[in-house]
Amino acid sequence: MDSVHRKFSGSIPEYYDRYLVPLYFTPFAHDLVSRLQLGGDVKILELACGTGVLTQALAAKLSSGGSIAATDLNEAMIDVARTKMPDDRRISWHQADATNLTFGDATFDAVVCQFGWMFFPDRARAAREAARVLRPGGRLLFNTWGSLEVNVIPAEVYAGVRACFPSDPPRFYDIPYGMFDPAEHERLAVDAGLRDAKVEKVQCRGAELDPFEIATGAIRGGPFVLEIEQRGADVDKIIESTAGRLRQRFGDVPFAAQLTALVCSAKK
């Protein structure tokens, strides 16, 4: 995976937060939070916090004595997240690489990550780092997308973008939708020295958006836009073409579809 596919900067965070968060991420954030005990002085480390959708959901359930260290590789994403919770002293924000954390051993009660593990250049090392900073009895909890075959909206978007570039198509979605084997999740946890590894399929439905909003968010809200610009194409034309494909399949009205993810849980 090259650096382009990990880069969420410039205007990307704004589009990501406006369109993709409600369409894809909000319901799964609430699912992850429902799996955690957030009372007392619990200390949470969040990896790949993005624009803060999971951070907000955690903070809403976190006790007054708890804390969240929210991290992301991309400072621009953190900048957007920070504006949503500027006065919450329970949250600290950190630009950080999940494969090389600067936190001390046995620091956190839980390490959580929403749809970020797929982007880590060394997934096994990230799991070892998560295990290192967990306290004994602490918990690792992360989710990843199922395959494109079971996620029809991103599958249709991907097909629409690729159809515009028959000889050299952008390949960004190979990454977020390429970590759908439960055995890989279990292996990462076990090889990191964690126990009771469990992987569960979860299905949620996000907010309804119209085809143009979905295409705009999918393309301008992630590295697709960088790949398109690298090829010298008109981004707006690719968005409209992709929106047309969505209209043809789903109609020219706001819609949502069931999304499928895997949730991995393990303990130290």
C-alpha cells in the first residue's frame, strides 16, 4: 500500500465527515461502544479516529472519570474531530502511527479502532503494539468491512469509478474492503499474545443520501480523488458518472442499504 492510499488531507476530511460518516460509519460506531464497559476511570486508546465519529460515541457513554486518547496518522482528520469536542477534557488528541505507538506498556483498559486496521502498513505489528499498551485483562476491539460482494453501495461506487478508467482504474477500495477474512483477525490477535479472540459479523444501515451525495462523498471523501487527479481526469465528471450509475440501480431518491462488517474482540 503506497502513501497515497493512506493520505486523508486537504479537503478530504470535510467531505468524509459530511457524507461518509452518516452513510457508513455512525451506526457501526454505536455498535462498538455497546460492546465496552465505560464506567469508572477506564482509559481508552482509539486508533485511526478519523473525524471523530467513534470518539463522540465513546464520550457520550464514558464516565466523568474516564479518558480517551484519540489518535490518527492524519493530522487533518484530527483537526476536524477536535472541533466537535473542543471542551471535553476527558479527550486528548494525538497524531500517531498505530504500528509505532509512543504510549507506555500496560497503559490502557481498552484499545478500539473503527475501520482503520485495513490501512495499517503492518497489521501484525499494530496488533502487537495494541497488546503492549493494554493492561492485563484489557480488551482489543476493532471492526473492518466485509467484502464488496456484501456491501452493495461501495461495490456500485467502485464499479462506477473503475468503468471510467478501463485501462488503468483507481484501486483504492481494494484496501478498505480487502480485510474480510475472520481467520486473519483471529490470527492477528493470537499472534500478538491476546486470548479469547472472537470475530462476529455485524450488519447496520446508515443514513439515506441521494446518489450525487454518495458519489461525492465516496470520491472526494477519500484517496479516490487523489487517484483520479493523478490520472488527469475531471473529478466532477467522474462523480456525475458514478452518481448516474447509482441512480440507474437505486433510483434518483435518497436511499441506504445494509452494510456488513466484522468485529474482532480479544483480551490480554
